[in-house]
Amino acid sequence: MNPFPQRARRFVKRAARGLLGCVALIVALAPQTFAQGCAMCYQSAAAGGDRSRLALQHGILILLFPSVGLFVGIFGLIYSRRNISR
């Protein structure tokens, strides 16, 4: 009997928990996320109006998801292969 499917299911469950934890952390820190910014970005967003400011905020969040996904994926791979060298 091959133990890989059981290991794969455990990995998927752990990865899902980790991803859920990351999403919860992002949601919990959302007001602080929108508060960050340099003076030039602030002036540019303020001059553009409400729609421009909202588009800038959404763009920042959209660019956040691929980097978080890569981060979680790489560390998930490292975690899943931690006992192979033993």
C-alpha cells in the first residue's frame, strides 16, 4: 500500500489551513493596509478623485495575492519535503 495519498491529503489540509490563516490575517489587517503609502502616492490618489483612489487600493491588493501565493507555495513545498533527506 502506497502511503503517498494519505501524505498528500495531510499536506493539502495543512496548506488549506495555512492559506485560510493568511486570508484571515489579511482581512484582520485590512484597515492598516489601506493606511500605508508614500506621500507621492497619496497626492496622486487624492488628485485623481475617489475612483482613482479606489482603483489604486484594489491594484495594491491584487498585486499582493500572487506574492502571498508564491510564499505559501514555496514554504508548503519545503515543509512537505522536510523529512526526505533523513
